[in-house]
Amino acid sequence: MTVQELIDSGLFITVNQGDQLDKEITKPFCCDLLSIAMGRAPEGCAWITVMGNLNTLAVASLTETACVILAEGSVLDDAAAKKASEQKITVLKTEMPVFDAAQAVWKRLAAS
């Protein structure tokens, strides 16, 4: 499943549409501790977190995640929203808990 296919699924609300919409999503990855995410987020993952700040975007870029999904109603702060737009990082959001969002991504991956 690509990032574009995840967007098209309607599971999540698009906050910022990046420029790698054809990137394949490898798996969901859940983590709110940036140092752990920096070392363990697999390339191409859909990273589900509640952290909506600049550091999250830096780690997403560094680890080459496919997209960031903000769970539990989290939002990007103003500086992060601007940076996501500048760096063309796809950011989605949902009211779902982190686990449920990851499970939704996993089910879409299994079906594709």
C-alpha cells in the first residue's frame, strides 16, 4: 500500500500532503519517545504518535518514514505545520487511540 492509497482509504484526515505519495508503507510503527523512534523506526513505516512537534518531523525525515499519523486528536504545533509543508512530509491525523490507528494501517496492509 502506498501513502496515496492510505490517504484515499479515508481512514485518516490529511494535515499535510508530502511529495512521496508513491512510497510503499512497510508497516505501522508506534512510538512517542523520539530517541527510540530515531533508532528503531523502519524505513517506509507509517509512524503513529501523539507528538506533533518539530522534533517528530526531524526524526521522520531522518528515518525515512512514509508518513506520520498523529493519533488521539493530537495536532501539529504551528512551527511543525510550517516545517511539514516546507519539507513535504505527509502528516495525517485521527481521533483513534495509537493502537487502533496502527491496527487500521495493519489491516489495510494485509488487504493490499
